[in-house]
Amino acid sequence: MKNNSQSVSEAIVKQGMLPLYFNASEEVTLEILRSVYKAGVRAIEYTNRGEAALRNFTKMVEVRNAEMPDLLLGIGTIKNLEQAENFLKAGADFFISPGFVPEVAAFLIAKDLFYSPGCMTPTEIIAAENAGVKFIKLFPGNMLGPDFLSGIKDIFPNLLFMPTGGVDTTKENIQSWYKAGVSAVGMGSKLISKPLMESRDYATIETETRKVLELIQTIK
């Protein structure tokens, strides 16, 4: 699976949704990975939100290489260059941040790797665009809302947008974002919820993920 910036961007847009999660348990992390893969996911974000993140991610790469070679494995919540370097060494295919980090952008773009920073103002989006970013994460999505994107989309004709944070699994919510002009939606706790992880209900995670993937294909 190619992991240059354009290939990753195309894979996320084709899928229409980027699932994201973190769990401190290696076992739970790997079982969720297998569940969403079975549901049809071919690009997923693991978030760098705990001490176990790098260790778990390294194991995810091993499992991906052995069991799901066509899966793109990305890392989220990258806030500095050291984190980007560490996860690149661990095998990350793409990188996502909660905010725009110029040194991370420069490092990854120079290697033709996909980098999507979180932005919530036109100023931040302009800074990211000027740094060479092509794919903007609108974060937090539920605070900005589809109207925000509708209002600024024409200023940024060459950028792709993906809201993350509070995006719901309902047809109405996803449809409103697509009407506003997104290329994909990021889905975290509304899809892979804490209760489902705690109860290790992998079957429901798989079923719900498949439903959302199918729903998005009817909306796009």
C-alpha cells in the first residue's frame, strides 16, 4: 500500500470516514483494529493519548503487516517533532495533529508524507496552506459546525476538509457536513465509544462501522 501524501489522501476520501481511537490495553487496541478492518476500513487513526500509545502502535503495525497489508495506519494527536519522528520510526503511514505544528508540517511534507493539522480559524488554515498542507482537519468539529465550512470553503478551493470531534453517526449529521463541502469525516467516540471498548463489544463496533461506511457511500 502506497503511503505518499496523495495516496493517503485519496484513500481517506474514498472511504469517506476516518475512524479514530485510543485504548491503553494492547489487546483491546488490536481487537478494535481487526473489527474495523473486517467492517471495510482501509485507513484508520490511532491517537497518541497515553503512555501506551507508542508501544501499542508498534504492535498495531506488526499485526497490520501480518494480517492486513492493505490498511493505512495513521497516528493522531501529534504535537511536536519528536512525536512525529518516533511514530514514523514505528511505521506510521500518516500523521494528524489537533492543531497546526509548523515544524511537524515541514518535516513530513519534505518526505511527501500525509499531514493533516487541526484548524479552527481562517488564519490557522492560511498558515497551514502556506506550509504546503493540502488536507485540513476542522477541529473541534462540533464547535465549528457545517456552517463554518460553508462560509469559508470558497476562500480555499485547493484544500480538502475533514471535521473531527463530535461528528455523529446519523445520516442527518453526516449529510449536513457533506453538503457543506467536506471530503471525509473523522469519527471517534461517537463510533468507537468508551462503553463499547470497556465491554469489549467488538461485534457491535464492527457492525456500526460497516453501517456508517455504507451510509457515507449513499451520501457522497
